[in-house]
Amino acid sequence: MTRRQLIKSVIAAGVVSFSGPLLPLLAGATHRAMPGTVERLVTLTVNGQKRRVDILPQETLAQTLRGKLGLTGLKVGCDRAECGACTVLVNDVPQYACSILTHSVRDKAILTIEGLTRADGSLHPLQQGILDEQGFQCGYCAPGFIMSTLGHLKTNPDPTRQELARGVSGNLCRCQDYDKILTALLRGAEYMRKG
């Protein structure tokens, strides 16, 4: 065997081994994720809309919502499930988006702060309560508090101050004006009950 023939055979073997996994796709077979792997192109239901997005296996929901879907109302504070700034509702349950892998919520309804926008442009009752009571100073933690409160109100629509404080206890405020925040959230809950 000549040197040229050896190089050609090595290149040919490489091409065949590389294209082996592609042959079923070229033949018209449908693509399915291999067992133990994660499908990259998924459909998420976010704020009532189906959204197709390409995700990495280790990508968090916060990364997907902010970086790929442009939903920057969600804030990332600690990025390790301690502050609650990234709280969203997943099937009406408050969850830290920084600690959930995106592929794990593809069959669930995700609600972010942007999903509270009303068609007529009016504020959600929780947002109106915060505005009326001037509930936050810097406002960085506000979306997380609002989403946590909304999730709590789905199970307890008329909470006492202490019950609501327990319901949003997973959310931290850098400005530390919790008394004012609770007053504003309770005002918003009152507006929700009045409809």
C-alpha cells in the first residue's frame, strides 16, 4: 500500500464513521432524542403562548426566559435559589426559575411578570396595590414578590398579614422594607378579591 492509498483509506474511514449517525436522518427517518439525552428544540407554554426555543441540556429556565425569549421582567439575583427574584409560576405554583432546568417544564404552563399585562393596558390588581402603597424602593425584587404572592393567593385568596408573610418568605429584599411590601401586597390582594 502506498502512502497516498493509506491517507485515502484513513479519510474514507473517518467520513463513514462520522456520517453513520446521519444516515437515518438522510433516509427520511424522524429525529428522536437518544435515551438519556435531552431534546434541544422544545416548545414551551409561556404566558399563554407556545414558544419554540433551542435549549442546552443544562440550561435553566431563567436563562431561557431572559436570554432567549427576552422576558427580562424576571430578575436574577443570587442565581442559586436563595433570593426569589426569579420567581415564576409553573402550573400556578411559585418556582425559582434559576434552579429549574428548562427541559423539565416543557409540558407545563409558565407565567412570568409579563404575563400579567392586560389587553387594555391596565395594571394587574397586585401591581396596582403596589403602586398605590408605594410598596418597593428599588423594585428589583418586585417581580419575584408579585409572582410569589399570586401563587399564594391561588391557594389562599384572603390571607392574614402573617399568612402572606409566610407565603412570600422565600423572597428577599435588599432594601429590607418588608412591612411596606406586605402592606402593598395585601392591598393588591384586596383589589383582586373585589375583582
